[in-house]
Amino acid sequence: MAIQASLLQWFKLITFACTLLAVSSRAAASDDRKVHIVYMGDLPKGEFSAVTLHNNMLEQVIGSGASELLLHSYRSSFNGFAAKLTYEEAKKLADMEGVVSVFQSQKEELHTARSWDFVGFFEHSRRTVLESDIIVAVLDTGIWPESESFDDKEFGPPPKKWKGSCQKSSNFTCNNKIIGARYYRAKGDYPLEDLQSPRDSVGHGSHTASIAAGAVVSKASLYGFRAGTVRGGVPSARIAVYKICWYDGCYDEDILAAFDDAIADGVDIISLSFGGFFALEYFNDSIAIGAFHSMKNGILTSNSAGNDGPFYASVVNISPWSLSVGASTIDKKFQTMVKLGNGKVFKGTSVNTFDLKGKFYPRGASSLNETLVKGKIVLCDYLDFMEGPLQAGAIGALIRDDGFKDFAYTFVLPVSVLGVTDGSDILHYINTTKKAEATILRSTEEKDELAPYVASFSSRGPNILSLDILKPDITAPGFDILAAWSEATTVTGVINDKRIVPYNIISGTSMSCPHATAVAAYVKSFHPTWSPSAIKSALMTTGSNTIFAIGESNLWLLTNIFLCFSTAWPMSPKTNTDLEFAYGSGLINPSSAIDPGLVYDTGEIDYIKYLCGQGYSSKQLRLVTGDNRTGCTKATNGSALDLNYPTFALVVSLSGDDTYFSRDFHRTVTNVGSPVSTYNAIINAPKELDIKVKPNVLSFKSIGEKKSFVVTVAVKVGLPTVSGTLVWDDGVHKVRSPVVAF
């Protein structure tokens, strides 16, 4: 006890010194009273008068008149108070029994939901007045118009270019933020759980729309988690809603109908966070078709890459005319501690909003029998929302799971997801203890030192339809993202979940997609005449990734051994062993994307040549383009290697006794930076990957001028995955492209 008391005293002294003495020597020497917080931890058990207790403490230090210095008593969820104190008075209070800490109140900056700040895109980043003319089309489950994220305060009327409409519905009204809303169900068989209107009854559509273009909302959180200011990437932009997804999914006929309308309505960017189970041939894919026609009309389509990672070649939405977005982490993660009756503590994952207040409960059988589990914490070997245990009366659940733990699920009752080893240790405790008991603590947020890295669920490349086109294109935050939610559903979407919230935390490439959508819209607001491919190029060539890496990848186990040299703030191969097949060109960098220097511009004719080279017939492509002059000849059959894409992917074909395998890539860049500029080619690659550029210097005399070059890539045979970078550098801009051979 003496040692513990001594340590506690030292802890109080250190805490006090750090929070008070470091404020300033002037403040320490002054008798002026400053506002301080006296934090006393949890609420005392039983009845108590917080004001009386706090006044008594102040009187012991200050004497009479103490009540006039008490500013506020904290008494609803925790114990403490704010008061005006001198340095010496604060020091005396810090030494009192029952006080955890005393610290001077500081002027705190607003904190956001982290994802935008994490990629360097702050609330007060450079903006243009044209942002309010940008229309983001969100094809999803609809929207919750009453959310603060969609408030139209300070918005003027819709842009004159807007030709869309707000579909009449008894329970939905548009405004100057949500300027259009439609819903689609060609079959007419509306799910009973859903609302026959553009209104969101799932939550997903509200979430994605607010990530892309939600207004700035302060004091948002999910039961205190991710507390702060939440906002979209382009908060001044307008939103057009196309509800095509329902409780039972999204159907191709409705997807195409929405594309059809959105293009005609005059939107600038189309965002859709859904896709099939696997990649389809381009023109058997409603999304690829819709995106192609969007591209023809000057509209970029931003797609989620899929949630089937980390399996090889699982990426979907892979058309070269659209943007495919993988999901990466931010620098915060959730952990949920489990404490057993024997004192052992285990760290699991979940977003647990419930508070058992440290109370221990008996451990129940792995069963849904109410008699066996009611009032108990059960150990389960399967992962779902835990609706079964809830209905059986369980207090909580521990899930023993051998899957990935890099992101957190939300459940309908207190849950912690544990690894197999920890789960087995808990099982051993249960089997060897007569009265086994446990408690599940409320989740906490901790810093993720390894961020950013690509989520385990984020689908990986390569592109199974065209191995020479690297996919995904880019990554963006998609981990534990706080954003708007529908109040027609619950936190988990499960009926028995009683939590109705305006903001929710979920993960997926569905969340990363609208981040990239917003950056594309941001670029469009600065460069309204740029083509979809120019905008896409700007995002990709300014993305943050590694310089080069060597990896050996087993296609099924996906385990890699690598050597790497990385830039500051890259998507490092140390935490992304699938390299560019996981993160594409790297993590989005919004502030740099508006000034990329050079862009790889690609038009409809270039895609047609590519499709000719992929085996599509003249007849097919004439129908696609609506131009009878379109045709595939020997001269127009373009190689995928020569599509003017911002990345370079080389598929190594093993033949004979060749030591090296090589191919040429033809590219053209357009100057969008300084009118008079000279770019030098800088190659970063391991010795096994030889990259040569001809010419290796590009000189420009005007904006819009184009220059062509050839990249020759040779790779040592026998290394499944080798990557490097080509950077065009004029001293101001660094136009970076990954070069991958596999």
C-alpha cells in the first residue's frame, strides 16, 4: 500500500507539473485566477450533492467566498468542476483526496471526424466560389433530408445548369443543398422495410452523401465517439440524390435509369458505393456502361473498389474510364477491453457504445437457449450482429474469430471481437472456473501508429479483364468513418437495436469512394473545363505512395517478403504487402490535386481504340458510341499498354530462357502547370526493375501543350511483383506514376 500511495503521489505531481507549470512561467508566478478543471472521475455511488461537495473542497483551499468562484459542476456522467483558481490554489486541490487531475482550461481548436484532416484537407483549405456550383450525384439508398449535414442555410438557389427534379413524395422535400431527388424500382415490388420515396431508410446513402458534400456540423459523434466537427470534402457543393438501392440490394435496371437521369440532369460528378461480387465484361456491367456514357458527357464516375479483400484479383468496378477507390485507415482505431473474474484483461475490437459500468456477469453457454444465456455474457464462434444472443436475453458476447481485426464492427449489445488465442484462453478460464464471470468495457479510441494502410476488406488487384491496367486507382479513408445516418433505422440496421442516431460510424470502400468523389469535385471547382480523365489523373499522380519495393507474392496466401525505401507519408509496403494492387497510386492528397502540373488526358476515341484491342467488334462499338464511323482496324486496335493511363502495369510473360522481359508504353501529358516549364524524368526502382524514358526531359512553352514520350520497362524474370515510380519533376510539381511488373 505504501508503494501504491507513493506512486499515486508521483503521478499527481507529474500530472500537475505537466499541465500547470508548462503553461507559462508568467502564469505560475501570477496571483491572477484562471479557469481550471478539477476532474474527479466517475460519479460517486449513491445520493450526493455535487455542488455541496465541490464548494466544500473549494472552501478548504480558498476560504469564504469560494462559491462565487465555482463556475460549473459536472454531475450527470462524471464528477468534477470548473473554477477560477490561482496557481497555488490549483496545486492544493491537485493534492486533495479524490482528485484525479487539475488543469488549466485552454482554447481548444475544433476537431473533425479525422478523415479529411488526416489527408491534409482542412476545413479552411483553399476554396473557390465555384464549389457551390458543383453538383455531386449520389447513387445509393437515398438520403435523410432533416440531417444537419444537409441543411441549406446560406445556400442560394440551385445552379442554372441544373435540369433535374425533386420527385414528389409525401414524406420528402428538397432544399437548396439537396437540389434533386429521385427513386427507382422498375419492378415495383418495394420492400416492406423500405420507404417508397428518396428518403433513406438504410443509412448508407446519407453516410456517403455527407462524406462527399455534407455541410459543416459541430459537436457530432456516435455516443461520444469521434466527437467533433464533421463535414464533407466539398461542403458548399450541391447534392443530387438517386435512390437505387433498397433493403434487398441494387438492381441493374435501376442503376442504368439513374445514370440516364443524372447525366441529363447536369451533374458534375457521379458517386456510387456499390458493385457486383466480381468484375464483369465491360458492357455486361451496368456500372461500366453508365460510367462510359458519363465520361462521354464530361462526367467522372467514382466507384468503390469492393469489400472482398484481401483476395487477389477481387477488385470490381474496373473500367478504365472510371475511378476505382480502395479503403485505407486513419490514425485512430477502436479497442474494447474484456476483464475476467480472475483479473486478466484482454484487448478486442468493436465499436461498443454500451457501458456495463464494470459490473461482472456470469458466463453463459454457447447457445441461444434463453434458460442458458439470459443475464449472462456468452462466448461465440461466429461473427454477426449478435441479434440471436440479444433475443435470448444475453447481456453481452465475446466473439472468438480468426479473421482480420483491423477495423471495428458495431453490435446490438456489448461485444468484443477477440483473436483465437485470446478466445481460447477465455474458454480455458470458463472450463476451469466454477463461477466464471466477465465484463465488457465501453470502447476506447487509441492512436494507430501504423496508419495509413489499406484495409483487409478492401479489394485487391490486378484487373482481371485487363491485367495491363492497374486497379484500384487510388485509396482514401474508409475505416471507422463518422458521417450522417438515417433516423428511420438503427445503429446496426437490426430492428431489435433501440439506438436511433443522427451520425454513425461504419467502414468500407463505400466510405472511401465519396472521399475520392469529393476530391474530384474539389478539383472540378478549380478547373471546370477539365475532362474526367484529367481530373482522375490529377488525383492519381499526386497520391502518396512508396518510391519502390520488391515483393514476392503467393497469389492465394498473399504473403510477401520485401525491401523498401519510402517517402515521408507514403502508403508503405511495410503495412501494405500487396503493394500497388492494394493502394494503386497511393493515398489521396486533395491539396496537391488542384495543381498537378501535368495530366494524362484520355478521350472517348482513346477508350474506343483500347476496346478494339480488347476484342470488341466495330458493330458493338458503333452502337456504344452512336457513331457509324467508329470501326476497329489494324491501325485502331490499341494495346492496353498504350492507353494514356497515369500508371504502368507490365504482365511478365515467361518464355524460353530469357533473363529479362520488357515492353514499351506510349504516353502523352498535357501541361496544366506553369506555362513555361521543364520537367525531368526521375526514376526510382530496385535493380531488378529497369525503367528508361525517352525523351527524359519535357519542355513546355504554354498551358495546354502536349508532349509524348515512351517508357521502356524491363524486369528480371522470376520476381512476381516488383514496383517503382516515374516522376516528372519541374522543381515545383512532382507528377508521380507507379510502375508495376508482375
